[in-house]
Amino acid sequence: IRKDAKTGLAMIAKLQEDGVDLEHATKQFIDYVRRQLITAVGTDPGSVSQSSALDPHQLARVAEAFMKARMELKSTPVPSLPLELAIVELTS
């Protein structure tokens, strides 16, 4: 997990520019992070490796930040703001 806010913010802007449903994209991202977390802690019975290069604590922080952002997407006047704040929080 890179600490690169500029790239993360650019990705959010590109998704929004392309008309991507940010709530759906965020849900898909959270699911991806969840799968990575399960693999990292070795609880996935289908996983070949019991280890991962990704830190489970970092993955948990990412999942929490984006779950919070997804909930806030429903009520914000600026659709990208919760995701942008999550990225800045995670990269600081």
C-alpha cells in the first residue's frame, strides 16, 4: 500500500469524470480489500499461501476508512469528498 495521495485523488477524479458510480466502485474496492485481508491472515481455505506481503493492520485501516466513506457518500453534496478524505487520511 503506497502512501501516494496525489495518485489516489487523481484516480477518484478519473472515476468521477468517467461517470462511474462511486458508491458501487467503493463497494467493489471494499470487497477486494476484504479478500486481501482474508488472504493476509491466512483464513481463506482456498488460499495456497498462508502469508501475504500486505500487512493485515493496514488492510483493516483501508477497509474501515472506505466503509465509512461509502456510508457518507449517501449524504454528501460533493460525491467524491468522502473518498478523497479517506485517501488523504490513509496516506498521511
